[in-house]
Amino acid sequence: MTDLNGSTAFKNIQQAIDASEKGDTIKSAEGTYHPTQKIAEVYGGSTHPATPTGDRHRSFLLKKDIRLFGGFPSTVTDDATMDIRDWERYQTILSGDFNEDDGDNFENTDENALHVVVMLNATPGMMLDGFSIMGGGGTDSFNVFIYGIPIDHECGGGIYAFSDILSSSVISNAVIRNNKVEGDGAGFFNYSNGIASPPLIKEIMLPNVAKISGCAIYNYGR
């Protein structure tokens, strides 16, 4: 995976995200990627000290306005243009199924990530495009804090998005499937203390399971 605006290639998506600046574009080659960071321990912040967590608290964390594109061939280079991208052909999967053993009926999910992707300050400048997001399992655990923001362990198995004023990140050309939660928003949980209006473009959400509400999407704004 490579930053379109630079010349540095990364083998780890989170490293590319952390190295990016606001407004950067990142492209990701086809393949299956698992989150590697226990985000509450790495990004806990000073208000709420880092909480010791388990492997299920590993997630991809997007915390600034960047555009992340999947769907590039494995031969992608730094100077490749968007013309070679085909998200349906070159599947780029973000998976919380660490053991890669989930069954068709959500079996073997005890080790799965609580949230595959966490988006903080999910403004319109944040984009996730061309990915399959699967294998999130928001079940028994405990809430953690990322930069002082509580992350509900029972919600948002695929994507958990939060912004205090405007939660409106762009998610497009995406397949969000096989996520299961005990709470709300198995596929996509979007929450804001202000306006919650995320543009969803060419989304496929099937199947996802939520015990309370929003198997596919739960959207809350005031």
C-alpha cells in the first residue's frame, strides 16, 4: 500500500494512516488485512490513561481527514493512477476475523475484533472507498477511551464512527458483511452529538446481525 502523494510504501495499513497528514490519499493493494494495534493502549490520550486491553481491541483507527482507497492490483507502484483501480476485481478486505475461521452462521467469532474500523472526528473529509469490511464482533468486553472518546464495545462491529459536531464521513464502493454485535449497528454504527449524515455510495450490507437494532446501519444525531 502506498501514499499517492509520496513515495513511501507500507506493509501495514495503520502505519500508513499514522504517517499521513490531513488531506492525504492512501491506496491499498488487493489482499486481506487484519488490524494490528490495540488502539486504546496506543491512542488512549491523557484524559483517560491507556487501558490494558486484549487482542479483540485491535482495530484500524482513522483519526484525521484522509482518503483511503482499496481495489488496486498487487503490482501497484507509487506512480500508479486511479485508472488502474477496480475494487470489485482487486478485493481489498479489512477483516476482524483474526483466525480466518468464521463460519456462514457467525461461528468461531470469540477472537474477532470488536470493531474492524474506528473513525474519530468522522467529518466529510474522511473517506473509505473500495473495501470489504468483515468479521467484526462487538460482544462481551468493556468500553475503552480513544483521545477521551468512549467506544462502546457492543456497537459497530464493521465500522464505528463518531464525531462530536458532524459525523459525516464518506463510505463508498464497499461491501460490509459478516459483522455481529450485541448492541446497535452491526455493519456501521454512526454517532454524533450534532449532525449525523454520512454519504453512503454503492454500499452492499449483507448479512450483518445486531441483537438490538440496525443490523446494517445505526445512525444517531441530535
